[in-house]
Amino acid sequence: MKKLKVDELIPGMITAEDIYNYNDQLILPKGLVLSEKAITKLQFYAVYHVRIEDEMATTDESIPESFPAPEEIPAEIPPEPTMAELPAGDIPAPAIEEIPVDMIPESVIEEIPAEIVPEPITEEIPVIPEAEPEKAGPGRAPRFSPITVVPASSLPAGGGGFSFPTVSYRDKMKSSEDFTQFKQAFEEEVEDFKSKINEVVLKNAPLDVDILLDDALNLISHGKGSFSIFDMLHSMRESDDTTYTHCLNVGLFCNVFAGWLKLSEEETKLATLCGLLHDVGKLKIPDELLKKTEVFTEEDRIAIKAHTREGYLLVKNLDIDSHIKNAILTHHERCDGTGYPFGLSGFRIDPYAKMVAIADVYDAMTSNRAHRSAMSPIQAIEVMQAEGIQKYDVRFIMIFLENVMNTFIGNRVLLSTGEKGEIIFINKNNITRPTVKCQNHFVDLDQEKDIQIVSML
């Protein structure tokens, strides 16, 4: 067995282990004979290294055309008891009786004394009449009411009248006073957020969510200039993303996302706090594990997945909204039941956790990590669009993706033809295939299927 960089792979090599994507879903199985298609798949998912067998295949076997998309391969989430097998000193498995009854699947609900856990709060979220949720009863997990949302506004129409920019949109933004002020405020807020959260995690200090929220809203006020918060956050991706930076990013994304969903002011504040605190449990995970550059072992995956429970245990006795606690515990749950820690689905997932899940995955894919490089925003949107109907609340995901794509209008891109151009129109029916103006002609990527956007400039 040997470890190779993805760009060193050649067809005929055989994978020596299962290869997973950013969300712990299987991309390629162990023992697969690599083909050009398989290698391209690894590059698309920004996989750095792969372990392969020493021998080469003796046949021309390759991935068949019907090779299932990543979402069709069930993620192999190990049963919870295996966490007890971790070596001493690693992340301890929290007792199951400490997890709230409103988050436990029916199969284990009877194992937990109901009187030791808080009642779920659902009445604060408006109910859509045609989708009245079931009321929770004894022995049943609740079916959370969905947040009422308003459809995204119409995307701008394309047309003539555009002139090719002499300075790229991103360069223009980075040289602006708005961006300079936002970047400085963001970096100061990351340090302040780190200090406040460490006091809570390491010294059991009280958590004042009002101060955290005020700080985040003050930062958002810096982003209300001529460029959007998404634009500015996309331009601050040069280095590895820390847990503190990631939490702040997701909090800001959730704030903007809530605006796109037309939520009330109070709901928007709550969504922002859910994003800010969603990954607090990762501060209980060993730093060397989070920064590990090698492929994660199964033991590593179990330890990292424990962050949702660890985060919940940190806040369960604090006087904060139950939706925040639920978002911390269940932001890795998926609507098709393939998430963790409980495999919840549909209405059993808190709607704020669904919002955080989308913002969390988008920020994770478009940020550098110790074990992989960042995807381009458009690549990330393509992946999320492909997974959206199964894994995310479809009303949330489509509004999020359409509006994020709208923020790219005016951005310059590099096409697979080698041409550089400006995105001038987003096709509402195929949002990841915009129209690009290249010097004196237009390239409609929805029609030119063989041309791809290689990178944002």
C-alpha cells in the first residue's frame, strides 16, 4: 500500500481504502480500479491524497457509466457503542441519557427518562397550514413546524449593454474601503469570539448570547456597503479556516439566509445565534485531530462526530433558546435520514438546524482545511444542488443556492476554454450554468455543455 497525491494517480490503480467526501459520504469504495472518471471525481471533491494498492489492475476495468452519485451510496455511520472503543484520553462518549428526548429516534426513546430533559419549543415558528405537523406524544420524537418562507425574488434578466471590465470585480472589492473596514472588523471579531467561547468551554463561564449577537450584528453592519457579506467572506479564504472563523462565517451566512427567507427580526437573530454556536463542540475535540492532514481513520471519524453531542452537553443547562441547543446537536442530520447523531429525518429536525446545515456545508466546502483544499463556490453549489432534494429542506436549499449564485453576477471567471469573462446572467432553471461575457461574445453555459467554469477570478 502506498499514499499518492491525486494528480499522481493513473487509471488502473486500485484503491486501498474507502474514500469519503467532506460530509463523510462514500465517494469511491475500497478495491475499485481507478479510471479517468474516478480520478476526476476525486479532484472535484478536492481530495488531496489517496492510498492505493501496490499492484496495478490487469484489466481495463473502470467505473461503469451507472456508477452511483455520492448521495446514492449510504454513509457508513458506525453504531454509537463503538465510541467506547476509543483509547483512553480520546473523546469520551457522553451518556445517552444526557441527550434530550426531543432529539432521540423512536427506536431508543424508551431508554431515556423523559423527566430529565427539557420540553421542545416549537410554537415560536409559524406553521404552514397545508403542512400541519404532528404533535409530539409519549414515546414519540416531535415533528418540528417548518419555518414559513417567501419565495426568492426573481433573478435579474440578462441582456446587452455590458462592457468588459478593466479591473475584476474581486480586485475592485478588495481595494475598496468597505472591504478593508470589514476585513479588519472581522479579524478582530474572530479573536473576541475566540476569547468569549474559550471562557465558556475551558472555564465554565456563563454564556451571554446577547453580547455574542450584538457583536455579530455590529460586524454585519460593516458589510452593508457596496458589496455583499458573501462577496467579502469569499475574498478572505487565503488560509486554513479555524473553528472560530468557521462559526463566525456560518453565523453571518445564517443572518443573510434568514433575510432571504423573509424571517422576522427575532427569528433572524435566533438563526444568527444558531450559526455562531453550532460547532462549539469542536472545541472539545483534540486540535491535532482537527488539523490532521492524513486520511481520517474510522476511529478519527467517530471522535469528530462526537462534537455534536459534546456541544450539546456544553450548553444543555444554559438559559438559552432550545432551538440553539437543537441546532448544535442536530446540524449534521439530513432530511433523508442519512445524518448523525440520530439519523433523524423530515419534520423531526429543528428548522433552524436545517438552516445551519446548509450554511455549514457551504462554508466548509468553500474553505481550506488541513486535509483538503477549498472548492470554488460554484463547484460547491453544484454539489449541494445535486444533493439538495434528498438531504436538505428543498424550500430552504433552493432559495439559498439561487441567492448565492446571484451574488456572483459581475464576478470574473476562468473557463475551461482558457477564456476569461464576466458572469452577467444567472439561468433560474440551471443556476450553475450562467451566461458569461468574454470580450466581444457571450458564452451561455446552459447551451455550451462542454465548457466549465474552472475558477473565480
